[in-house]
Amino acid sequence: MVVRREKKSKYHRGSRTCGWGRVAQHRRSGRKGGRGRVGYHKHKWSWVMAYARDWYGKHGFTRHPSLVAEARVVNVGELDERADELVRAGLAQVEGDVVRVDITQLGYNKLGGRGQVTRKLVVIGLEATEGAVRKLQAAGGAFIRKGEAS
């Protein structure tokens, strides 16, 4: 059986107030210290300390935006689709059957793995996801880190 602590329900069934005094006592939100989460920083602070210690205060730290490198990502599928356009614009070179693209010249610093690779692409960049490298190698291409490019 469920224990009911919220209201007196056992006694005073014949009375008008059931033990809560006159006129609307124990009826509105004043009986519980306010509606919702009100009072957690004031009169319900002992409850917060017992059950929700990490609700207030700062946690950890946030690095300054100038120190955090923004990831500008281009996916291998998009490079594969735009390869001919990039060659015509002079932003990629054709070496035999391989298309060589430097994504840092295009304004990207990371290679993502979304899409399909249908031709041999050699992509030069700062970083790449594992899926992107796997797809390039499966198609006969490669990913070369910017410092390792020769």
C-alpha cells in the first residue's frame, strides 16, 4: 500500500476543514513553499544540498574562442563530385588517373567521411576522420597530412 504523506486523509472526514484550520489552508501553493522549482536558492537550500549538489555553481572551464580551432569540414563525397570542377578551376591537379586536392587551399581544415568515392583521390589536409581515410584507400587514393606532404 502506498504511504500518503502529503495530506491528512484518515481522520476528520466529517469535518469541514479536516484539521487544516479555517478558509483554504493547505490548499494553494503557499503550503509547499512556492510553485515548481521556486525556493531552491533560498528556503529549500537544504534540499538542494542533500539531493542536487551540482545544480548551482560553475563546473569546469571554457576555453577562449580564439584558442579553439574551428573545424571547417569537407566530405569525401563532395570532393569526389566536384573533382572535375576543381581541376578546371586550377585548385586540383591530375596526375595520371589520380586527382590531387589540397583542401587547405579550399578553406577547409578537416576531411569528413560522408559520401561515396568513385575515383582515385589524393587529399592533402590537416586532419581527417578514420572513415574518410578508409574510403579514400578503398578507392585507390590516400590522405596526406599537411606536414608530411611532398
